[in-house]
Amino acid sequence: MTETTGGRERFLLVSVSTADAPAATRVRVWRKLRSLGALYLQQSVCLLPDRDAVRRQVARLLASVRADGGTARQLAVNIADEAEYGQLIAEFNAERDTEYGEVVERAPELLKELEMETARGNATYAEVEESEADLERFDKWLAKIDARDYFGANGGATAREAVERCRAALAAFEDAAIAAQAGTHPVADSDTSALPTSAKLRAVE
């Protein structure tokens, strides 16, 4: 459930101090809040949307901080000023766009690898498995960003398209590997014209 007031979403203001807690607690808090997509207003103070799933995770985290000797608090806050509310949403989206941009930046590496192995005539099952593992990492990475993309950052569509291009290229590469193993379409350095076009995809535009 998402808490809203006047059509605007309510936020959780989270304040954490781990000064009297073990160093491991500080690292755990930082990792958890980052995984949730917290927007830091200043050191140790951040905002998150007041949604059921987020609220439960924050409550568990803060309880563990207190158990470790730290101090922690969460407050539900409404942003009355429309312009300020819009600015906060923009800042959340800007952070997600940065993360999506990293996916877009890295995706061409997989495409280039598939293209290079195709040109070498190295469309093999082993290469398919290796590339599948790379694609799975992209899927997991994208899923984590999606989970904390609370306000639909624009970069999400571009990142998903980049990953889908990798998926299409890998499917074509796998087809080439199957054909090569069956001996129906031998793959050689001098002849890659028989390969599906998607197997030759280049970097994301």
C-alpha cells in the first residue's frame, strides 16, 4: 500500500547513527539503504517512499541498528510544497537514471563479444553458456534497479531495450552454434553472411 496525501506520495524520513555500533553495522545499513534506493538529504538522513514493503524493510533494519547499540528513527512526512515534491521525485529519478545508464554503457560489451566470437567462427556451446551467464547478470542487475525505481525514471526503457538487444543477439548466436555443431552451416572467419543479422549487432545506439 502506498500512502498519499492530496495525490502526492508520503515519505519515510530515516535517520541512523552507528557511532556506538560495530563497524559492520554501518556497512550493513549503508548497503541496505542503498539497495532500497534511499535519497540522502545529508549524512545519515535519507528519504524513502512510504510504501508497505519499504516500511517493513526499514523497520527491520532500524531494529537491528538499535540492537547493535546504534540509534535510529523513521518518521512519516508529507511534502506540502508541490515544487519541493517535484524536485524530490526528480532527484530519485536522476539516481535511477544514473544506474540505468551504467547498464546501457556495459551492454555493448556483451554484444561486441558475441560479434567477435561469431567473426572468429567460435560459435560454440561453451561460448553460449558463458554469454548466458553474462546476460543473467544483466537481468539481475536490471531487476535490482527496477525494484527501487519508485517513480518510473526515463532511463528504464533504454536500459531494458539494451538488455533485450543482448538477449536477441545471444539467441542468434546460439542458433549459429547449433547449426555449426550440426554441420549444416559451418561458421568460418571468411564467411559469416549466413548468420542471423541479430548475431552481428553492434553497440547500443
